Amino acid sequence: MTWIPLHVHSQYSILDSTASVDRLAEKAKDYGMEALALTDFCNMFGVVDFFKACQKRGIKPIIGCEVVVAPASRTEKMRMSSHAVGYPLILLAKDQKGYQNLCKISSIGYLEGFYYTPRVDREVLENCREGLICLTGPLQGKIAQMIVQDREEELKEELDWLQTIYGENLYLELQRHPMSDEHIHAEGIEKESWLYQQYLDRTKQQEKVNEKLAALSKERKIPIVATNGCHYVDREDWRAHEILMNVQSGEPVEILERDSFGNVRGRELNPKRKVIPTHELYFKSPQEMEALFSDLPEAIENTQKIVALCNFQLDFQTKFYPVFVPPYLEENAFSEEERVKECAAYLRKLCEEGIPKRYTPERLAKVKEKYPDQDPLDVVKERLEGELEIIISKGMCDYLLIVYDFIAWAKGEGIPVGPGRGSGAGSIILYLIGITDIEPLRFNLFFERFINPERMSYPDIDVDICMDRRSEVIDYTLRKYGKEKVAQIITFGTMKAKMAIKDVGRVLSVPLAKVNEIAKLVPEDPTMTLARALELDPELRRMEEEDEDAKRILEYAKRLEGSIRNTGIHAAGLIVCGDPLTDHIPICNAKDSDMAVTQYSMKPVEAMGMLKIDFLGLKTLTSIQKSVDAIAASGGEKIDWVNLPLDDKTTFDLLNQGKLQGVFQLESTGMQELARH
């Protein structure tokens, strides 16, 4: 039977894997594998991208996670030994309930158990066991370490507990990463060195663990399963992986040897660097794994049994948006059918109430000028009816009313809100209910740019809010929907070409001046790749060919380019869900925010049916409001800046002079220069 990888790390195991989900899925396809698991370290960041990469290639995706289990309570922030803050365990989702439990486990690790790394404890695993398969983990796992250290009584107790929790869904995980003397020496590692001994010790420890696990399997009737703990796709990526790990650790892989005069006379490996003493953590073929475990064929066969048990599919069709309840229904019992009907009626009521407010006699006269053969009020109502028909038929009343609600609240609190931008300005509904202040009839704006009648995709409504008071609107959203249903959106920063050069150069202890010399040859373009830079710049090509430092830096920088380097928070996006978020997606925290953050980035989290609302904090709105207030306070008139004339000659004279400081989207040097010409 064909071996299937069930313990695999992608680059979402940040700075601990060089493998993108696409490369992993492509490799699985090349090997003719029917399935593939993803078990990133303590997170589920890459689940949606992985799922789609596998589906695209006809491969069955298995969703998992390598969780870290704290030695005691997850809330205890102390090391229980000199090296461990917890021990890894592999969990795989069998079904929808297993996926939900995996989301909860991963989320709790961040929100409640973070200490150096996200951690959970026995209580969490006991409460979130349903629908999960458990593998006992690699050599660093608790079971393996108890075997290595001959802690028989503790081993028995731990296995008793795991069997109680997972029953027939528990598997003893075996790994083999043999490194022969010849193999180690070929990598340039001397037999007398400390590193040589680490390689040998790891191989011996693995065999001791595997022998014991095979015996325990027969004794306790717990099946064994073979994994490889993949961290990179090809074997030759091992050094790039080591460099990547030490980008994280901050330790150089190599240190310079100097003579008594300070001159560099050579390099040696840094004993303090982060190192895994094996080069076998690559994506192995079924044939390689079957040869490695030829004495234990059941360990290979059981990968197929696990694949058969895992039948979870991500749902990209269902929307989990919050629902809007009209104010007059809040204290009454009502059915969902009644609520939907009343939402449509409430939206219509708000629009009808908005007509006389927005379309004064003066404004209707302007409409008459554009549509001389029609009654201007009929023009407005006809446009409104057409939009309402589409909005109601597509079930989008909730969405518009949710946005209306927080904008109405913000305006009621005196918080400056922008007049509207983007395709939403083409909707007369948004104009009538106060989401935008731009009249679509006046500017010939099309509703179809906002919502395509032929498609079911939801529109984006970008909302500009005074930067100083943006947090108040977010706090209102948290109070209204509950903090368990609202989160910010994670972002991932990647190693661009210049950054890859600088990171690799630093870890290889190349002098900073040389590193900067190489990096400066890469054009200042965020889309620039090293391959493209080498095509464009003959000097960079010359350095790669003639300069040994440049050659080594570029070799590894090309392997690491595009790797995820760090996480951040989306500047504007907020996710609001109708259910607790962890029923559908995993969440985490961020050091610069008190709010929860989604573990899925913007496109994946929207694909999972979450409502994204953009709260764009603009300093321009803050400046305008302060100016308006200052004018009024000094005895001037109260300026309605939203309705200022758009053909003021003095204003255009200032624009033509390039006096654009503080003007939204026009204040850059380039735009100032353009305005002057």
C-alpha cells in the first residue's frame, strides 16, 4: 500500500519550513499520492490555501496541526525542565466536529496558553477530543522522550491517558532519519566534532523509540504509523532550512575565525546555532518510506487507514454572517422567515424616509435638468425600486443594515465618517440611508459596479472613519455582536528579494558592507524577484559568478525568497460572524492588539463565509473635523464640508500650485509635481 505523509510542515510553520503549500501539493501529485496532510506548528494559518492547492491537483487534503501540550496547566508560565515548555502532539481532523475542535484547540493555545509558543493542556484535549485522530509525535514528543529516558512508569501513565481520550483514534508515531558515517562525512562534518555525535545520537534514539513503540503496539493494541516530519521539499533544501531557522533564532550558522590581528582566516559552524541533526526532513517518496519501514509494513499501511477515516471538506458555500434584527423586533419572538421579511421592510422604510431628506426641492430640480422628460421623484423611486429588487432577491438586506447600523451610531456620536468611496457610491440605497453622501444620479454612477446582478458575490463597502475615533466604532461592534464573534484579520509578511539577501548574509556572517552591496543591485520594486534581478543587472550576475560570498548568499536567498517571515494585522479589515468564530475558523492574538485575530488571512477568511467590514482610519477626516471645529469656535460659520461646491476656483488654483499637503491621495511628491504641470 502507498505511504501517505501525515506529518507535514509548510512555510506557515513560520521560519521552520521552506515548503509552500503549492510545492507540497505538487510533489504529492508527482509521487502519485492520493492524499496529503498539513500539520503546521501550533497554528492553522495555511489550511485554506493548502486545501485549495490539494483540490486543484486532485489530492485529498487532510487538515491537522502539531500542537504543543504544556507539562502541567496551560496557564502556568514556567519551564518544568531546562528545555521544555511543552511537548508536540499531532492531531488530524476526521470530520466537521474534528475540524471545529482543532480550531478551538489551536485558538486556546494562543489566547490562554501562550508561553514562548501556543500551548494547550490535558483539560483542553479532553474537552475537544471528538472527531480527531492523535499521533504521539516525533522524537521531541513526550512519549518518545520518556522512552529515551527510560521513564517506564510515566510512559505507562501517559499512554493510559491518551488511550482513554482517543481510544481507537490513537496511533504511535514512528520516524526514521538514519545518517550513516559516510553520509555525515559527506556533509563536511568531522567525526571528532560535537555535531557528529548529535547526528549519531539522534539515529540511535530514534531506533530505541521505534523498537519500544513496536513492542507497545503489540502489547497495548495501539497501531503504529510511519511519518517523516517534512520541513522542506527536496533533500538539498536542508541547509536553506537551517539558515531559515537561524533567521528566527538570531544566531549565525557560521562564525568567522580570525587571527591575532583580526584578519579573517576561515569559517566554522556556530555551536550555538539552531540545528536539527539530520538532513532527512524532506518530502520522501512512498518508495523511500516503504524501504525505510520494510520491517514494519503495518506502519505504512496504517497511513492509508487514517486517510480513509479523514473525510472533512471545507465549506466555501455557506455564509456565516451576523443577522440584523430591526429595532422593533428586538423584544419579540419571531421566526427566521419573519425576520428576513421585516429586514426587507425596514430597509425600504429607511430608504423612503431618506428621500425627502436627501432630495430637497433644489436637489430634485437638478435631477430634472438631467432627466427633463421625467418626473424627478419618479426617477429617484424607479432607481430605488430596481436596487431594492436586486438587494432583496440576493438576501443582502442584513449586510447593508449591519453597515448602516454602525455608521448611524458613529454619526450619532459625532464621529466623522467619510462620504464614501469605491463602487458603493453607485448605490442610491446607500445614499438614502446615510452610508454614503455621494448622489449616484448626479455623477452618473452605476449600481451594477456595486452589485453585479448576474453574480452572488457580496459587495465591499469601504468605510472611512476619523482615525482618532476609529477604536470607538470597533468597540461598538464588539459590544453589539460579542467579542467571541469579532476579530481583526491576520496578514503575513514574506521575504522579498532584498530581505532574503540581508537575512541570508547575516546568518552566514558575510560582512554587512558586502551584503548591502549585493542588496543594492536589486531594483526597488516590491514585485521584484531575484531571478528577474539577475536577468536585469549584469553586475549582479558578475558577482554571483565571481564572488564566493555573493554566490552563496544568492543560492540560499533564491531558495528562501517568498518564505513567510512574520505576521501582522490588516490595517482596516474586521471580521464579524453570526456564531462564535471558533465554530468555523481558528483565531489567535497579536502583541499590539487586545482583540482576537483570525488565523486565516483576508481572502481565505472571506472564502470561509465570514463577513469582512473595512474600517479605514483616515487622518484626513480627523484634520477636516478639527478644522471645521476650529472655524466654528473662532466665530466662523459651521461648515458642511460634505456639500462644499466642487467647482470652486480658489481651490483649483491651490491644486494647480501643488499645495496639496494633507490632501487625501494627492499629497505625495509625485502628485504634487503632476498638479503643477
